[in-house]
Amino acid sequence: MAGVQDQLEIKFRLTDGSDIGPKTFPAATSVATLKESVLAQWPKEKENGPRTVKDLKLISAGKILENNRTLEECQIPLYDIPGGLTTMHVVVQPPSEKAEKKATNQAQQNKCVCVIL
């Protein structure tokens, strides 16, 4: 692979159906770098946005991508099709267990519990 084929055009689909991108990335780009790009371009008006790269998961072709791998190592579909656009899904992870325990303690004090999945 050389030249244009070393580039991959990616758009990031958020859970509400809106998109970030598309943007072109080299095949040697790490998944962690992709997450940094998503974090930097995250729409400010969206509620419950990620605070750090660790809050994000990227999913492509049904696989959760690992931070230490490159696009080339992940074997992204459509990589070999010139001009192909790849859509990756972005999931924001729920708050940590500490925040959940704090919310649970407050709910127990109020004697009212609501769970939304």
C-alpha cells in the first residue's frame, strides 16, 4: 500500500445519529489518536459528552477497537476500496462505579429509585 491507499476516510456516528467528520487519517493512526480527534470535535451542545479519551469506545464492523492498535492492524473494512468512507460508531461509557455508588446512596436516602437503561 502506498500513497492514497495509506489514507482512510472516517466519519464517527454518535448515539443520537449525528456524525462527526468525515476526516482522513493515515493507516498508521492509532485508535487512541482517533478518540482524541473525536473528543476535540465533540459538539459542545450535546449533553453527557465524554470528558476524557477513556470515556469513549469506537466500534467498527462490530468490533470494539483497542487504543494501542493502528487502523491498519484493526483491518478496517473498505480499507482497500479507493475513496471508500468508513463509519465508526462512538459510545460514551457510563460514569465510573464511584459515581454510581454515590448516586445509589442518595437514592436510598430519598427512598425512591429509578433506573433507566
